[in-house]
Amino acid sequence: MSGDKNHPSPSDPSHKTSSNLLVLHGQHFGRTVFALCNYPALLVAGILRLEELQDSPIEDYLADMQREHRVFIELVDSYPGLLDRLTNGEEEDIIHVGELLGKGASGAQGDDTKTLKSAVLEWLMPRGQAVIPPLSRNIKSNHGFNHEVTGALLCPTGLDWLNAETKQRLKSGETAVHGDQWPIFLYAVYDYDPKDPWKGLLRSEILIFGFKHVFMSPSSVDKEPKATHSSNTYLHGMKSVTKGSLAYIATQVRFSLSSSSVFSHTDTITDSENFYHSILDLLEDPDESEEVADLMMWWTHISSNSALSKIHAK
């Protein structure tokens, strides 16, 4: 197929530029809006659904399809000219665009998984205190429920990590932990109040550290970073903390604490995809809008006292 301004041929210099921009956009979109996504399938289904919606409203679709379409719309709205390119292109072009976006998203996720694996170990204990027994930075077999510290942080609310039988059942896998069983590390000061489930939720120190590490710079965890233009927030115009970014960081930190060595959203042991979606489900629940608004305001305050605001004030 010959190239034009909307569909440059591989020999056209603009083709490489367009591809690079789509990869970069995939990095940002996966971190801040929706991760663990099959982008080619999302785009193909989204285009087909646009035609179907001419005859039936989105409310007639199942909840997961409604979310998928919201993600599709947000994606095409966030990249100028993308919708025109998709609607006027052949299916192979749609799939190619999706592959480029997916390459960016999976690449970012892989990079963050790699760097957080060792960074998280620095956040487990107060400064100056050592983790005993030591945790390896490269081998995770003694992480997760196999270690006293990481096990306590991963222990689901409602279970008592200090109970020897509970601890052993978690360690052996006899007690399976599903993605919608939230760990204690999601809560401020690692304390869950069953009478007030929103108290401290998604406000823990380890989540703040994880957010700063990924979206600002690794050095920002230990000190106030300089307002450079190299952070992920500046490169992609991120001006506020998003619901997607909170779910993303929570999922990354959870995996970093676990004993699993390879991140896979289809892994039934870590159940990362279910966990990620369960966080988003809560943050997008209309019945929880007041608490969510309060949470996002809290995160806005956290980010406003960091390089995130200073970068955009430049």
C-alpha cells in the first residue's frame, strides 16, 4: 500500500517518527490510564463498536465492554489524528498501530518492574535498619510470604499474619490469595480498619515511594528532586495523578513484594490482572465518588509538594 500523510510507507522518514511517537504514547497510556491491555484487539473491537453504536447505546453492553470502550475513546482522544487513521485504515494498519502502542506499554511495564524489584527493598524498613534475614535483589524465591517483612505487607486484610497457622498456610499456598483480596500495604501505616474500609486506603508510604520512583525519578524518593525535564510526568504532559496511575503503581509494588520472578497479567498465582482491575473498579464506582474525590485530592496535594508541580511550573 502506498503511503500518504495518514499512512506513511516504511520508506518514508515520517513513518519512523510516527512509530516512535506511538510507542512513547503507549508507555504513557499504559502507566496512567489502562495497563495489562491487548492494544491490537482493543483498537479493532473499538472501531467495530463505533459502527454498532449507531444502532444501540453503550449502556446496552456488558460492564466490561463499557469499560473497554471508555478506554478506547480515551486512547483515541489522547492522540491527535489517531481516530482518523484507524477509521480510514485497513485492518492490518489498525493492528500495527496497536502493536506499537502495546510495545510501548509493555516496555514501560517491564522497565518499571525491573527497577522497582530492587528499589522496593530499600523501603521496607525505616532508614538505617536492615531487613533480617536479607532479601536478594536478583532472586525473589525468599520474598513474598516466604519472608517475615514482605509477607506481613502482602497479607490480605482480614487475615492475621501474626497467627502461626495463617502464616504457614499462606507460605505453603494452602491459602490462595486472589487479586481482589487486598494486601495491608495499600493502607496508611499498614493498618486496616474493618469499620472504615476507606481509612488510609491507597495512601501508604510504599505507594508514595513507588509513584515517585516511576513518575518523577528514583532519587525523588529520598529527597526533593530537581525540576528536570526528564521525568515521565514531563515527557508525557502528566499534570495530575490519575486513577490508572494509582492502580498501576499498586500492582507494580504488589508484584515487587511477591516471590514471583516474572510479571505476567495471566499469572493465576499473583493474579495481577484481577488485582489491577479491582482497584480500578473501586476508583470508577459512582457509589464511591465522594471518597474517590477525597483520595485524588490527597494525591494532588502529595504531588503538588513534589517535582510534579515544579516541572509544570517551569
